[in-house]
Amino acid sequence: MSNLTDFNEELEGYKKIDQYNGQQVERIASHYNDILSAIGEDPNREGLIKTPERVAKALQYLTHGYDIDAAEVLRSAMFEEDYSQMVVVKDIEVYSMCEHHMLPFFGKAHIAYIPNGHIVGLSKIPRIVDAFARRLQVQERLTNEIRDCIQDTLNPAGVAVVIECKHMCMAMRGVQKQNSVTTTSAFTGEFQNDVTRSEFLRLITASLA
């Protein structure tokens, strides 16, 4: 984001530093004043005076993935390594916003790849999940974007992605099914083989305890 301003907040000894585009905050906040009025609220009452600004900052954070080059995140920690077995990172927390209603959906991602000359720093896998999740999304596209980024950047022998999420657009409105979970999957290369895919699915459902 350009024209970033630092906002520091001291909370019980913890220093929080967030960065926002001041011009975008002002622009988004101005619209939320109108929205509050349109739904029958008084934007000038005490509890709502700073709400448009808070919402504007929250939206910037929830959509900051637009400013992240996910492929570059992976390239920043690629290493040559003679390892060709499955690498699995499971139970990665996912928080995103449905582009149809701008309500949250959240859950877990399970990701695996089979190296083909290169491995990647393990922390980079959750980072690319965030890079794509912190945008207006649908779960199906999010699943494919993560798969394609890993495949195109690392060129592994195969990639597997499974995402399980609850969608507030289904729980809070519409059909109001609070316990429904949506699962999506995407595979490339060796994971299109039944045996390899079954091993991946076994690993992400197994407990080491």
C-alpha cells in the first residue's frame, strides 16, 4: 500500500504497529457514514462516531493480500535439496471474506507437495495461504490459487490442497445452517494418483498423539 502511515497503540505493555493508507481509510470511512444512516442508525452517536474509521482499517487489513506477491514469498525461501518424499503442512488457519456478501468464512487448509529438486521454508506455506485468503474470495478459487502458486513456483512433482471452512453467509443469513462445512480440494502431478492422494488424506486426518 502506498502513502502508509504507522499507527502505534500501547496495550498493557504490548506495542501494536499497524500500517494503513490514510487516504483509503478516509475514502472508505466516508461511505460507511452513509451506510449507517441508510440502515437507520445515527452515525453521530457516541458508540458509532469512530466506527467508519475502524471498519475502513479492518477492511484494509482483511484484504491486504492484494498487495502480496505470493510467488515471491515462495521464491524468497527456496533451497536446493535432494528430498523427494511428501511434505505436508496441515491445520493452517484460514480467514477470508466471501466476495458475494462480504461476510467471513474460516477454517483450515491442508497442503502437501512432493519436491523435485527444491524445498521451501515451511513458514512460507501458511504465508501464501494468507496472501490469497486476505482478499475477497470464493473457497473454490482460493483452493486453486494456492495449488497453482506452489506448482508454478516450485515445480514440484505434485501439489495437494484441501480446505475446510464454515461460511457466515450460510450460517448468519440465507439457509442459516450453522454446522455446515464446505470442503474443496485441488491436486496436481503425483497427487492425481489414487495411492499418493490416499496417503495425503490419511496423513491430514491422522493424529500423532
